[in-house]
Amino acid sequence: MADTGEPQTLCEPHASRGELISNRLLGALRPRELERLSPYLRKVDLARDTMLFDCGEDVTLTHLPCHATMVSLLVVSKEGQEVEVANVGREGAIGGIVSAGFKPAYGRAVVRVPGFAFCIPTARLEDAKSQSPILADLFARYADVLLAQMMQSAACNALHGVEQRYCRWLLSTHDRAGDEPIRLTQETLAQMMGVQRTTVTAVARALQDDGVIATGRGRIEILDRSALEKRACECHDAVEHHFQRLLPEVDTTD
Ligand SMILES: [Zn+2]
């Protein structure tokens, strides 16, 4: 990462409005606010497993995922185990959001579903927020929903069973990726959930036997969304409801 905090992988410095608003947070901005950010936004392709920042590192870039791109925010144990506390897709942004640009990072951010995103030097975003109360307000409300997602994850891990949590994760991924198969091994999912791989495999098998999902070779396909909703805990809906209340102008539908 450059000392200046400027993006290293630049492509198409002048993105179209259509591309910009494929991140729904950017899409909620009025033209005047979008113009404040657009000179500094750079389109980047994010490969699977790319680490956007690690624990303790200075966060110099904020990423805004587009389309199906999804990034996991993870807390890493002393032994190196990564547990997911939040995931961020096209509805949001990751990097210096809750801390309002103050560094260093407490967690690690890793790309789970590859695709493109826009990135902006976090300092530039903070400058723009300081000049625009509208922009500052939108990102403050987004920081609140991101924090709510983390709070809900703490409660979810304490209260809900592995199958409910597994279904919750699939629902939030399906919200972003649609009917595209999710390319993730059960082993990675087990690690993110902080449980044994054999436990996750048994849950996946039960869901497959009931026709809810199909799995194989590091991919998971959702066959029956409504059945998945019934078997998930309330956490997905709770976070979604809070998001809709705080950010009604952000269109998360397809
Ligand atoms: Zn839950």
C-alpha cells in the first residue's frame, strides 16, 4: 500500500455514473454530493481472499463494493482463527467507517465474493464529509447500521445454533450475490463461524437433503430462499429492518 494512501490498482479513472451507483450508498447521494467524491473514486477489481487491511494496520483506503462483491470484517484470535463479525456488500463501505478515518484497524477485511469496487483514500472521504453535512450524515447513519450488525453478531453467536447462523449468513450473501452460486468451502465458513468443519458439513447436508441448498466443490447454491428464511434466526431480519429505518434512501433491492 502506498504511503500516500492513493489506490495502487487503478482502472478507468473516470467511471460512469451507472458504475458508481452500483454501490447503493453512492447511489443514494444527490449529484452534488457524488461530485464531491467522484474525482477521488477509483474502480478496482477485488480478487477472492484479497486482504484489504489487517489488524493493527493503518486504514488508508475506504472500499465501496459494487454488484455482488462482498467483504468480510473479521476478528482474528491469537491462534490466527478468523471469526466474521460483519459483512459488507454493495449497500455499504468498509475501511475507517465506524472510526471516521481514525486508524489503526481493529479487525481484518477479506474479500469473500470477488468483483469490482470503488475505493477512495479515507482522508479524502473525511475531507468531503467535513465539507458536506449531508455526506457526513449519510456515512454516520451507515456507521450506525454497521455497528448494529456487529452487535447483532455478538448476540447471534451467543444465542443461536449453527444451522440458524449458517442460514443467516447465506441470506445476507444471497441479498448481494442473487442466484449466483456462492463459492466458498465449508471449511472457510466453519472458520468464519468459529465452529468445527464437521458441524458445518452436517448442517449443510441436512439443508441439502431438504432441498434448501445444493452444495459441492466449494460452492453453495440456494434453491429455496423462503425455506432458508424460516430456518434462519431473526438476526438477518433485525439488521435489515434497522438498515431500512436508518437508511431508507439506500435501495438494496435488485
Ligand atoms: Zn442469530
